Amino acid sequence: MKITARGTNQQSSAPYNRRVVLDLIRQQGAMSRKEIVDSVSLSPQTVTNITNDLEAIGLIVSRRQKADKARGQPPIEFALNPAAGGAIGISLENGKASAALVSLVGEVQERRHVEVDTSDPQRVLLAMLDLVRELRRGAQGRIWGVGVALPGPLVTSEVSFIGPTSLEGWGNLAVLDDLRHATGLPVFYSVDSVAGALGENLFGVAKSIDNFFYLHMGMGLGGVLVDGRSAYRGASGNATEIGHIPVVKDGRACYCGNSGCLERYVSLFSLAEALGVESSKIHDSPIEQWIEQGGQPAFTAWCESAAACLRDAICTIENMLDPHTIVIGGSAPKALVAHLVELAQPLHRSVRGGVPGAAQRIMLSEREQDSSILGAAVLPLYDMLSPRLDVLQSEPRSELDAAELLGQQRRTGSV
């Protein structure tokens, strides 16, 4: 299901139209002006102005399509410019900060990881500054900003900033203001599930899907509904915090104060507990070997329990939200997620099961363990690369919006 937003030829809609064109080029890989005009309902002159402006600020590049002798001179097509810079994504999990430099076309160009006491915001700040400094050295082109993905909930509530899967010891996010001041770069942040969902929507398996639920499996378990390119955040920004839905009566005590929460059964932290290892060391476990060869009773028992809970969670998500599909990503190894999904078969009956022409009910991220980092890096790029109606009333927020002034000046001969 391809997503094609429609532009409007009204003068006030220029920021939105630029995003529509840029997003279409991103989805298709390369397009001629005529193909763009046919797809987005904009006039040829409007599309010409937009492509000229986007090329002038270096976001797209033009090239000739492959020659066809029967048709004469091939038309010019436009593609995202891989050299137009990128963004730095930082993912924070208990005891670890991971970062990557990601290009404008979603390529992870360089990675860094560091162990850090995440209960101390100042130590985390120093770690993030070191990561940004190292990644900037290898950057070619502009750095559009820094995105930070954090375990949620973020907006103050009874379960914010508590527990081993959250940033325990943090009372607020003022450290991110310090990061912005110290680096001189725009800093964007989001809960890790939202960041991961946006990353999948721009550059992952949900690239051409307008409606899906993203299930983020890392130290904890989060989720978010994406509809019409926007993540549903709820009244206070804590929507679809699925990990803290009680699923087992009189189950394990949860750090949120309840018991039997889904996250206590389906998360890397719960796996670490079952294996008797530190959560920060869980990625060192030979998970793929255990899946292929067996012989680890504690791991096998955990997988069976987690798969049963995952089966129930999938049914709940589908019956409550009716998403086109459920995408599962996060920092959990893909082999582990695939194993749990396999064990969860057959899925419960739901409103999504048996729908004629429906997509597969579950899709796995292809980013292995890069989902969180890619999602974080997408945060500075998302407004620029994805058309959203709210930009029609917003103030210019990036160089992309400044392209309107550049275009006006060029067309009036003032530059």
C-alpha cells in the first residue's frame, strides 16, 4: 500500500508541498517532474519551483534517466542527495548509550557504544557529548541535528523515571537542553517506541504503510500507533504504553506498582532475570546458538512464557486498534523476536485475522538492533522528510522551509 500525499497549489501551502514532493521522491527512489506532477496533483510550474529549490539547498540531485533510443533524450529524474548530510541518533538504555551517524537516505554510516551509569544524568551528558564529538569527525556534509530516544514514559506520571528499564534517578530532561547548548545542534527527543516507529515509517519495513502499530522490544516493552504518518501520543504523551498493561493475574510485581505487567514477561530485562545475568550483559548471551541448538532450559522456558504473552498482546492490539499490521523492532536481537513470533503461532483470532487482502499481521524490522538508533536519528529529519498538515500553520523550522524564501528571491531576480 503506497502512501501518496496530495499537494495544494495555494501559496500558503508551500512548506507542506515541499515535504510532499520530498517524501514522494524518498519513497520511489527517483522520479521525473512529470511523474511527480501525476502523483501529487500539483501544477507543473509548482513542481518545477519546488524541485529547483530543493536542489539549490542540496537535498535532492538531478540526473538523466537511462537512455531509450526509441524515445530520444531521456527525462531528468530527481533523487535524495546521499551527500546532503544526516543526523546523529542516540539511544539510551539501562547502563548503555548507543549512537550512530545516519545519512539523509537512512544509511547507518558509523556506530558507537559506551557503557554509562544511566542513573546519573550528568554522566550521561558527558557520554553523549563524547559520542557526538566522535561521530561529527567522520561526518560529510551538514549535521541536521541530534535525536535522542529514551525509555518511557517521559511525561511525568506515576510510572515515569522509575524501574530498571527506565532512566531511574532522572527527575526531568533538562540534560537534553545542556546537550543542545554544548553541541550547538538542534536536539530532538522522544520515547524509544515512537522514535523506532518513525524510523520504520521513513526507512524501514513500514516505508509504504500509512497505518501500523509498532511494538518496541528492548530492556522494556513499548508500543505506538502510527496513523497518517503521525504517532498517536494521547492526552499527556504517554499513549499505548503497552508494557504496563497487566496480563497475568497475581503475576510478578512490576516496578510501576502493579503486578503481572506485560513487560515483566516480554522484554530483555525479563529474559536477563530468567537467566540470572545482569541486564546490561544480556546482549553477550549466545541467544542464536540457544535457538538453533537448544540445551538451555531457563531460556527455553522463558521463550515459551514470553510467546504466550506476546500472542495475547497481539490479539489485544488488533482488536483495540485494528492496525494494518504490527511491526516489531527494538534493541532485541531479530533472531529472538522471530523465534518468539514463531512460538506464538497460531495467533489468536481477531478483527485482523481473515480479512480479505489484508497484509501479514506481523512484520519484523530489518534493522536488526539498529531500530532505536535509526529512530533517534530520524527525529531531526522527520519533519523535513514526511509531509504533515500541521506545518501549514507552523513557523519555519528548518532550512527546508527557508527554501521558500530562496525560491521567491530567485524567481524575482534578487539572487
